[in-house]
Amino acid sequence: MAVTLSGTVNPVPRGYKILVANRGEIAVRIIRACRNMGIRSVAIYSKEDEKSLHVQLADQRICIGEGPAKNSYLNMDRIISAALNMEADAIHPGFGFLSENSTFVRKCQENHIVFIGPEADVIDKMGNKSQARKTMMEAGIPVVPGTKEPVYDGEEARKLAADIGYPVMIKASSGGGGKGMRVARSDGEFEEQFNLAQRESANAFGDDTMYLERFVENPRHVEIQIMADSHGNIVSLGDRDCSVQRNHQKLIEESPSPAISEETRQEMNRCAVLAARTVGYTNAGTIEFIVDSKGGFYFMEMNTRIQVEHGVTEMVTGTDLIIEQIRVAMGEPLSFAQEDIRPRGHAIECRINAEIPEMNFMPSPGVIEHMHLPAGNGVRVDTGLYTGYRIPPEYDSMIAKVIVHGPDREAAIRKMMSALDEMLIMGVKTNLDFQYQIMRHPLFREGRADTGFIEKMMKVKGKG
């Protein structure tokens, strides 16, 4: 049985089963949500992940390959076959891997499997960054000045860059995770940077479609979490600040953002709901904005999936976004209305990675010899770790997320410092100490850390 925010009990069809097409902490998170709803779960795994926690927690499990993700977690046909063999009713993709792949969504539909996420056409519309920009511009949502149509030719792009004005950000239309992105600060370096970005995009995404936009120096990265159902209900669950990043990869997220005014916050929430309604969005999604030094905000992209950092929103709103995703995919209306969402206090998330910060964040796979996780009121750790677990080198280095909640931002920072200080992971190197140093840094404590913060911090540390 599933219990909604309002307390209403909704029955789950007897024998309903969800295949979790992911690994690590997000797979564990989804399986636990299934358990709470009385839903059976199926874990897929590569041979390297045979002893992973998500495999042990699921009701059923099936191996789909070995080695790199392309042979397992990215292999659509094997995953569909696994779902059919295990008689799964639905697939939850988590984040990364196939979570924003419209071809996979269509394969699910062709095989009468529910995909827990938006429709394929919506993923296509918002996954193509240049198309998404055009759509938002037509809806009246502010975007960074740049090209409205996709760009393929370097010479044409150079002329457009001159019209936009330098510095210019060159971006892959199908990009994500910082791939296919370059900054050209002058006409003299534009051609080289464009060619590099385009080649990287073609190699990473099989698409050489590019677009240009004016480069906003060291902005804040603020995003809005939305949830929408198939009954026309769209709710904004507030904002998250994700400005602390390294190479466009987020390290720390918090809610609410310390960088925006209440007036700006309300307008961003309005724009996020408008964006979702414009494209006919359903399920969980995130509208990402950049905020300049004067407080102006601009649409950047939409992530058509659950985010890594969804936990901070859950902490301040008291919701369970994974359960809500599943309910919406089953055709139910949202269990809450906009007036029910009243964020309370402040939440912060630190991503814990198996890596060595002082060696350019080199990955550090290996066996967990001993571990201790922090706990207490307002402390949550999402992880797939356990003592004796071997972190494989084939996949992403994120091994845990520490999330804390306090009555205000200062209290949340103190609680996070305490949690990081208590957390112990032996056998591999991690960024625990690095995250602790960020919590102590004056710029972060004052709420003034922008997207260039880590680079500045590392430079200062290097000089010392």
C-alpha cells in the first residue's frame, strides 16, 4: 500500500514489479521506495556489480553483461529482455545511463513496459539544447543571448559569435556533464575551440550539432524541481543552488539558494512551471538556470529525470520524489498541490567520491576495509557501500551522498561539518576532507561561492 502526503492510502496492483535500470546509491534508493510501496523490485547488474548492495536488496536480480557500461547498463536490448523475462511492469531508469534516452523510452512502450519518466517526444524536445532554448524563448522565458537555430559550420558559427559578443560559450546540443563545452574569449581562438567542442560532441553523443550563447562569467547555478502528472497538475517544489562545481560536475547542492531574493525565487518558480506546461511535461524534472552577478536569471537546460540532488528538496519539503514518480507513472494524480509545498529550514548535500583531490581528483577504486556512516536528527546518507564492498573502476566515482537539514543555513553547515567529521571510509581515498574544507571556507559560509569557486580555491591552495 502507498501512503500519500495527505495521508490517503492508494492500493498498488497485486504483483506489480519494477525493474531498476541503474546501479549504486540511486538503485538502492529506488528499491527502498518500492519496498515502502509494497512493490516488488528487480535489480539488473554487471558481473562487476554482482555483490553490490542494490543486488542484495532487490526481490529479484538478473545479470546483463560485464565490463564497461556500454555492455550492461547502456545496453537497451539486454535491459528490455531482462524486464520481459522477469515480467516487470515498469522500468525506473534513475539518473545517468538511459534516463534521458528517448530511443529507450520508445523501446519500453513497444514492449508494453511503463517507463517511469516523461514521454519520448518531450525528452527529444528538451534533450536537444538548441531546440530547448528556442522553445523557451518562444514561451517568454529568459535565456542567455545566443543562437536560436542549431549551428554546424565553424565559419558560420564564427560570424554568429561576433554578433553575440565575446566571450562566447560553445555548447553541444546533445551535451551534458560538461562534455562538448568550450569558451572562446576572442575571435582569434574561436575556430580552435569550436572544432574541439564539436569533435568532443560527436565522439560523446554521436551528434555534431552545436549552439552558441554569451558566456556569463562565474554565475550561480540555481535550479527548480518540478513534478507533473498526466492530469494537468504541475507543482514546483522550490529551488536548489548547485554552484559549487568542478569541471561542470556538481559537488555540493543546497536548498534554498542563498544567492537569490524572494522576488527572484518566485519568478523562477513561475518560469519553471511555465516551461513544464509549455512542453507537456509529466513526472519529475528540473529546470536549470544561471544567475548573473546582478541577479538576472536565464534558462540553461531541462533535466528530464530525477536529479542526484533530489534529496535536499525532499528534506525541506517533506516529500518522497521517487514514490511520487512511481505513482505518477501509474497514472495517479500528484499527492500534493502547490499550496501544500511549504519549504522549511535549510538542506545541504555533499557528494562523496572515491577520488584523490590532491592528484587532480584521480579515481580511487578498491575494497572498503571499514566504514562508519554519520547519523542523527536531520542527517541522511544515501549510499550503496558496506564493509567489504569492492568499488569497481569501470563506473562513476560517486559512492555516497551526505544530506543534512537544519532550521537555517548556518545550522545546516554546522551539522554537515559534524557529519563529515564523523564519517569514516577506509581502504580507498575519498574527498571527505576536501568537502570539509569547503564547509569551512569563508566564501561558502557567506553564501558567495559561484561556479568558479573550486578553481579559485585550488589555486589559492596550490600557492600555499
